[in-house]
Amino acid sequence: MRIHIATDHAGLEFSKDLQSHLRDAGHEVVDHGPTSYDPLDDYPSFCINAAHAVVADQAAGIETLGIVFGGSGNGEQIAANKVTGARAALVWNVSTAELARQHNDANVISIGARQHSIDEVILFIDTFIATPFSNEERHARRIAQLAEYESTGAIAGHEID
């Protein structure tokens, strides 16, 4: 599987360690930056580029997911979710990693590098990658509604104020 990864300065060491882990597990890793430590770097472009690449790869039929890091993971998740077609979930334990895939078919996860050990992060990511979407009708319907709203600003049959 291809894994797109991005971070900010707070997650740079995690990103390097994680990339090694993912490559050792047989994944193709694409690093969207940063490449060096800068405590004043701006994460939005890194995370948006990673999310955009995930969406483009999936549209091309390539099996791919994305991982973004920051101090808390919140801003990185927000940035990734600005990309049409990205479904980025903030993950803080194994259950949220599983549910992000099973119920939301998340294609990007965000993790707070200052919140977890590297061993926890590896467990969350391995769980996310290994967990398939459930394909349950209710979850597929909800994802379709989000995509409809994203492209039209409306959800058929539902009032949006």
C-alpha cells in the first residue's frame, strides 16, 4: 500500500521513525514534508499535499492512505479535511483507529505526536491500515451524504440551514 505522510516540527521525529516502520512492513511511503526541523514551520501545506495525494491516488485506483502528525493532531486534521474527498480522523487510541476505517472509511488519520509514545503511534497506524471499511449501508449512506454536501452544499432529503 502507498502511504502519504506529512507533519510539522512537532511530529518530525515520529515521522522519520514511522516511515522506517512502514517501509519495513512493505509499504511505499511518500513524504510530503517537512524534511528538516524548523520550529516555525507551517503544517497546512504539508498536510494538504498529503491529503490531496491520497485522494488523487484513490481516484486512480491505487490502494493508499494518509497519515498526518502535529503536536495535538487537531490542526493537521483540519488542514487535511480541507481537501475535497479527504476524510481525516483524529486518532488517539486503537478504537478510534478502527472506527475511523470501519465506520467512516477515513482515508487519512491525524495523530498528536506530543500525546503518545512511538509504540502507541505505530499500533494506531498499523490498526488503521489493517482495518477495512465495513461497507455497512448506513455508513456508506452517511459518507455519501458528506460527499454530496462537499460538492453541492446540500444533502438531498435533508434540510441544511
